[in-house]
Amino acid sequence: MKTMYELIKGEDNPNSRKTYTVKDIEGGGGGGDASTASTSKKHQSQRLASLDVFRGVTVATMIFVDHAGGLFPVINHSPWNGITLADFVFPFFLFIVGVSLALAYKKPELRCTATKKSILRAMKLSLLGLLLQGGYLHRVFDLSYGVDLTKIRLMGILQRIAIAYLVSALCEIWLKSNEEDMENSRASHLLRYRFQWIVAFTLSTIYLILLYYLYVPDWEFQINEKGSLKTFKVNCGVRGDTGPACNAAGMIDRRLLGIPHLYSKPVYARTEQCSINSPDYGPLPSNAPSWCQAPFDPEGLLSSVMGIVSCLIGLHFGHIIVHFREHKERVLNWMIPASILVVFGFMLNLSGMHFNKALYSLSYMCVTTGVAGIFLAGTYMLVDVYGWRRPTMVMELLGKHALLIFILAASNVVPIFLQGFYWKKPENNILRLIIGS
């Protein structure tokens, strides 16, 4: 459990238990005047606190939108196209994983050893995600036990993080130049990681080709109605459709994962076509299309490709911490690419490539990752430059225990634990007493 905890928490070096100090992160060592030496000693035991604060704010936002999203639809996940406060949470997690990886693999001792550890961590994180989101712990008010393996959900939040983490870690371990003369200029900094950028552009190209050029045929699915299976047909026969019913991302998941293994309560069930209470869940309208009841996984295979790109961009922002020492240099090298990403994302959206979290569209990736970069720069200025540690102490604490909080707050672990204590009959449990239903 510790290795999984460290992954989200952001422990720095997988090959040692050393914690990066401010001196380490800024490339310390070597000479310097007495003032610099004194400052380095003073901060020798400190982490780069802004990373924990960033992670903590993301966790707090996740908890807030999970519990308040039903009351305030404007902050809840967009039913399909569009972007809301909730839609920034997951990309922020992927981004900060990338930033942490740049520090974790700053100088890996042995590439093969680091690779094995990365694969093991990704596997453990995936298994934890399968346990938490596969259906085993998602039975609040359902007093049956366990999950049918023929229907277990295969993808999820932690599985996508594991995929993005593993690919980004392998890129950082194997795809960077080690020439010492590439340490001092902006151009050489980009050149040092050129193969990682090639991977990011290649993945983006593959995603766009599959999403817009893959043929999506008609398809069928079944649902259980009053003990009998009812079959529904969805008419497609198109290419390049980005609607809920006929997109290539859904087709790939149906073919490779299987319809029973997809998320059974898709976000598009809150669209006007599928809910009379839109933008909230509700009964189907009388003229609702058949696909409204079909499963769709928001953490599917094709959309996870762009999730990897978000993590790789975070990796680049982490490289800036490693290679640039001055605060001004860091903030400038963060703000320029982040602003470009935001502008480019809005341009794509206006041109018809809409913001879409479920598909993890290119425009959505650019805007959310760009905003994450701007937020990192602002957090860094407030916390690590101006020293606003006390006002952000709670967020820093949340950030240091992000995975534990995710497990307790977002995976129904606490409700199910409370549901286990009852009076005479399982229906009379503490959870029902607390929430009054």
C-alpha cells in the first residue's frame, strides 16, 4: 500500500528514501556565498510545498464537486460537450503526477531497476482501482456482497492514472539525453527531452486519427428489465461522430473491454435527450433515444491516450523545476506554454473540436492542462516564493495524503463501513440513520 500511496502523494525518488530538499530541487551543490549556504541549510528538510498544496486543492475540489455537484449543476461534470469546475479535477491529478515524476527520476540509479519499480507500482495502483471502482465497494444501500466478475468495471480513475504514470515514467527513464552540456539553456533543455515530445505528438496524432477516421458500425446492447433481457439497437454507420452514441472511443471500449465491463451510469444520461431533470439524472423522456441507457466508460482506452499526454506535459513542467533555479525563470517558463495551451484549446473549441471530458478531446486536454500550469505557477509564487505556508497548511496536509483521502471520500469506503453496523436487521444500519433514508 505504501508504494501506491507514495505515487499520488508525490514521494520523490523511487530508488531511495531521500526527500528532495529545496536545495536538491534547485540543482544545489557546488560553491556559493555564505548567504546561499545558510539558506540551503535552513531549507534542507523542506519539500517544494507548492506541489503538495496544488495536490491538496485538487483533492478538496474533488470532494466539493462530488457532494455539491447535485445541488449546483453549474459545477458538476458537463453532461457531454462543455467544461465545468468538476471537469478540471482529473486533468489536474494527471498533471501533478507528471510534475512529480520529473523529480522522482531526476537521477535514477539504474534504468532497469527503476523500470521494474514503475511497472510494479502501476500494477498495484490498477488493482487498487479495480477493487475500489470495479463494483465491489460500490453497493451503498445494496446489502448483497461482492461483484459479478462478468460485469466488473475494468477501467476507472486509478487505472487511468496508472497508465499515464507508467508511460510517463518509462519516457523519463529511457527517453532523455544525458549529455551534461544540455543543462544550461532553454533550447538545450527542450532538446534534452525531444523524444518525450515526439511520444506526446505521436499519441495525440493516433488519438485524432482513431477518433475522427475510424468507422463506427451499428451496435446493440442489452439491459435487464424486470428479470428479462431487453435488446436495444443503436444506428450509427458513420465516421468522425463525437456524440454520445456513435463515437470511436465508445466503440473501441465495447470491442476490447466488452459492454458489461463499462461504466453503467454514463454522464450523458444527464443530457436533455436522456433526462427530464437535465442537467441532473432523472427519468427518461418519452422520446429518449435508445443509447441513453447504454453503458459508456469516461475513463476508456482511447480517451486515456490523451490522459497520458496531460501527464507528459506535467512532466515538462517538472523539468523546469529541475533545470531552472531562479523563481522568475521557472514562472516564465511555466506561464508561456500554459497560456499557449489555453489559447490553442479555445481556438480548437471554436473551430468545432468541442471541450469534452468523456472523450478527453484535444481542446479539453489543452485547456485543462494549460490552466493546471497557470495554477502551478500561482501556487508556487504564493507558497514557495512569498511563503504563504500557514494559510495553505490544510491544503498541504490534504496533498500529502491524497490517495488515502481519495479512498475514504470518493470510493464509498466510509459509507460502506458505516453500513456494516446495524441494529437487529441489516436495513437498520448507521448510514441510513445518518442520512435519513
